[in-house]
Amino acid sequence: MKKILIDLAKFREKATNGEYNYGECSYDFHPYNIGMKDIVEQAMLHFTCRRCEDAPCIEVCPADALEKDDEGVISRATNLCIGCQSCVAICPFGTLTNRIITDKKSICDLCDFTDKSKPLKCMETSPEGAVSFTDIEPNDVENIYALNDKILIKEFRWDDLMRNE
Ligand code: SF4
Ligand code: SF4
């Protein structure tokens, strides 16, 4: 089954250059929704975050909006988050970015992409090559990991880099 492949390095490259662009969304009922922001946040928290033992982002949050699951993956309750960006400022590894962590919730509804002959709107409007269809299976060699059954993430996971040193 074809999946969507998201290359986090391509988004980061744009952020570093000051050209923030997380793509537009075809969600009809809320034109300002940018679903890709939600996906990139989930991907960063799953694969980029270093899962600090005494996570400073959780400690600093004045709204108790961040929590860790049993595997150490952080999640953000957007109904609690007030968008103060203290977590962005304190993260020692720059995992969180101020364009992603806002008090506005965007949702990707995983468009039904049955017609793979046409690119999705997020593919056309994200940085070139950052979002694409793929037949690739998740694999460590290419640094490709499954976020869910429809989305694969390409990212240099910090724990893999440490293991390979
Ligand atoms: S931006 Fe949201 S999650 Fe981050 S510290 Fe502020 S309230 Fe907490
Ligand atoms: S401080 Fe940064 S790296 Fe550490 S747990 Fe929080 S988001 Fe992850």
C-alpha cells in the first residue's frame, strides 16, 4: 500500500533558512488548518526528541500541557497549551520549534489518497521533496520509520546515531 513519506531534514533546512513552510492543507471546512504542522510535531516528538529523563520542557510548562508516555514519548495537550513557548526556549537540543508549538491546533485528517496520480496539496506546497508518496518499507538503513500505518518519517534518530558511534 502506498504511504506518505515525510523528510524532516527538508523541513528543518527551510526553518534554518528562515523560510518556514509547512505546506497548505486541503481540509475544506477550515482553510487555515495546516495538518502538516500536526504531523511534523508528532514526528519530532517521536523521532527527534531525546526523551530527556528529567525533561525540562515538562518541568517548565506553566499549563501542565506536556506529558510522557511509558516509552518516554512526549505529547502536548493543545487544549491546555497557552502557546507561551517556554518549552521551545528551554529544550537543550532544539527539538521544538516556535512555528510548530502554538496554541492553535491543526489536524491532519489523513486525506483519502486513493488517486495517487495527483499530488496532495501538502505535497505541492511543502518544501520540495519533503512530502511524497512512497512504496518504501520502514528500514534503519535509509532512516525511515513508521509514524502510523499511512505515514513514514525519514529522520536521523539521535539514538541510532549514538548506537552507530
Ligand atoms: S508552549 Fe504550551 S506546551 Fe510549551 S511550555 Fe508553553 S504552555 Fe507548555
Ligand atoms: S527538552 Fe527537548 S529533547 Fe528533552 S524531552 Fe523535552 S523536547 Fe525532548
